[in-house]
Amino acid sequence: MTSTKRDFLAVTDFDRDGLLHLLERARRLKSGEEGGPLLAGKSLAMIFRKSSTRTRVSFEVGMTQLGGHALFLSDRDSQMGRGESMHDTAKVLSGYVDGIMIRTFAHAEVEELARHATIPVINGLTDLLHPCQVMADLQTVQEVFGPSLEGRTVAWIGDGNNMANSWLNAASRLGFRLRLACPEGFDPDADILARAGSAADVALTRDPAEAAEGAHVVTTDVWASMGQEAEAQARATAFAGFGVDEALMKRAAPEGIFLHCLPAHRGEEVSAGVIDGPRSRVFQEAENRLHAQKAILAELLG
Ligand code: CP
Ligand code: NVA
């Protein structure tokens, strides 16, 4: 238990230098320049109130590689599933473990957990934000284009969801251009969009081709996120024309790459030709979850 702690609930919890330091640390952890038992004897509780493959495995393996240990807690077999509050859960876990990673629905729940925990809390995805994913995405962009993100253009095509909001937060801190194309009614969070718009070169359009023009990174995500399964049909209709296909990628810069946080639906938000094609970096991006996670863990729990 510690008295001062640092959380990672949003990309904007760190300033520009802090984010660049995390990315540099992720690079060094990946290359092997840094490593070893940085978190020997430390434990991370991982609360999953939604499904996960990448987030669970990367955090759990990341803790093991850093000499620590991770525990998986789900609603099915913890008292949270029977209604125990975030307040009580935060206080109890703070007495056992050194950090908490949580994936849930309402962002307010994560903030509540962080408020009452005396240990670092990491957001492993909420309906509002997915900050850990964007760190892995930025690491991938640096690997392809070099460390400087300034002057790069990122095109977000599709739903103004947790990933879109996190890209906006990243743009507001790191100064790359962000072009978003979202159908009407599916815009990013209005406050996050406004804040990013006052800090960075950000533009929202209804036209995917306009957003993708000259982009170094074209990225998208599922049209129905976890918790929106009942809306899937209506969303598929609303998002017609917002799929990333070969024609849209032709609009991007010649060296432009495709990213997707995964899981993906081929034939919906992205064509098989793009996600499985030469410009796709999605598996490099998925691997980078491990390195980005380790950097966040080492920084917050170390
Ligand atoms: N991208 C991502 O967060 O994947 P999982 O849902 O598998 O964790
Ligand atoms: N927007 C997606 C991301 C999954 C990693 C969701 O929230 O389900």
C-alpha cells in the first residue's frame, strides 16, 4: 500500500513528455534494453466486466515478465457480480495488491474505483476510453515512421467510440493531425472533441475519403462495441459507406498504414484485402499491447 499513487484512466492523465517517456520505455522494453524483474513480488488485480483477449493476456504476461503476478477477477466469480460496490472493492484490493487494471462499461465506475483505491488504477477500456490501446497504436506508428509524431496525419473512420475518443486525447497531447469521419449521430464525445480541437489540428467530417486524404495512418474499429450488440443491425445500416477498403486506402499517403485495435469484422468496418494486405500493421499493433502495457505497469507500479 502506498500513500501517493498515479493512475492511467485516460491518455490525458500524462502530459506530452510523460507520454513520450512511456513510449520510449515501451520501445526499450521491447528491444530488451530494459527488462528484468522490475516488479518483483508485486501483484496486479485485473477486473474484467467485459470480454477480452489482448488486454487480459498482455497485462497478465506483462506482469509475469516483469517478475510480478496478475489475478483475473470477473463478475461471475467475484462479489462485484453480486453488487459489491467499487468503493468497498477499491479499499479491500488496496490492502492486497499493488495495482488494479479494470475493464468495464461506465467510465464513472473506473473513476470511482480510482478515487477510493490507494494504489494505481489502469483503465483497460470503458465505454468512453481505451487509453492502453492507443499507447500501443502510437508505439506502432513510431516504429513505422520514426519517433516524431508531429507532422503525421491519422484518419479515424467509423464510430466515434472509446477508441476515437482516445485518439482525440492523444492528438491533444502529442500534436499530430487527426481527421475523423463519423456518420451523423455517431460523433465522438463532445467535450473530448472540443478539448482536442482547441489543442490540436483536429477535424470531423461525414466523408471518409476526405478524412483519409494523405493520411499516414488509417484506422477504424467495430461498428457495434461491447454492450451495443442489440444495436448491431441498425448500426450496420448507419455505417454503410464507412468501411475501410482498398479504394479508401488509395486516398492515404503512399506509405500510409492501416491499424485496428481488434477484434475486427472483415467485410464490415474493414475489407479482408486491407486488414490482411501489405499496408496492415494490425498484428504488430496487437503485439505492442504487451510492450506498452509493461511500460505503463513499470511506470505506475515500479
Ligand atoms: N484491442 C483490445 O482491447 O482487445 P481485447 O478486447 O481482446 O482485449
Ligand atoms: N470499441 C471496441 C473496442 C474493443 C477492443 C469495444 O469497446 O468493444
